[in-house]
Amino acid sequence: IDTNKKYQIRYTFTATGKIKGKKPAVIASKASLLPAGKTVKGVLYWDSYVPYYKIKVPKKKKVTISFNCKINGEMKLQILAFKGKELRSINKKGKMDGKDSVNWWDVWEKGKHKVSVKLAEGTYYIRLLDFSGRGQYYTMKWK
């Protein structure tokens, strides 16, 4: 870069993470409903911000969660459900884990990814975590 020249930079800003005007909740019990087929845009922060999205599965079926990650890095996805007042993870077979068990899906790199699991009818929570230390910009939807 020549420090004696003037440069022009073009940029755009994209609103992220809102469902019906609300930001994603940082605790599951306050999560907004993400309707099937609706795309949400969001940013993960490596230090503390962990968004939750609520989904309602109307009948037992295979659920597919699609992502488009914009940054190379390790992102993790959890599917969770309440058992009483306790939030528990759902494993890759669609079953609720035991009290001290934790399951997640790894999303390792930039680009499009899909996670599929057969779920029973009910309310579930999608939790996203950044493990790379770089943060992540993503779009996500489910069907």
C-alpha cells in the first residue's frame, strides 16, 4: 500500500440475528421462535455470546438445519430440549442425553453445511457456539 495515495473503500452493513425484531436470546427459556423455512443471519462472538433459537417440530420427522458460514473456523451446534426445568442435549440419533452428557455437531469450515436428525414432536432449542476464537458470521434455516 502506498501511503501517499488516497484509497476509497466500499462497504455494506447487514442486520443480523433478529426474528420479528428481536435479537436471539442468550438463554433458552427466552428464545424467539424460528419458523421452519425462515432464514436468520447472525454473528457468533468467541468470548461469551451464545445464541439460542427455538423451533417447534409438529410431528416426528427428519429435521435439517442448513448453514452458510462466512469465516473459516470451528463452530458447534447443539440441539436441546427441556426435561422438566433441565435443558438436555439431543444426540445424533434424536434421543435426549442423560443428565451429564453433552452432544454437538461440528461445523468446521467456511461454506454451506447441513445437519440432519430425526426428532419427535416437540419444542427444541438450537444453540450455536464458536470454538475458533475468531467469531463467525452465518445464515441458518431449518425444515
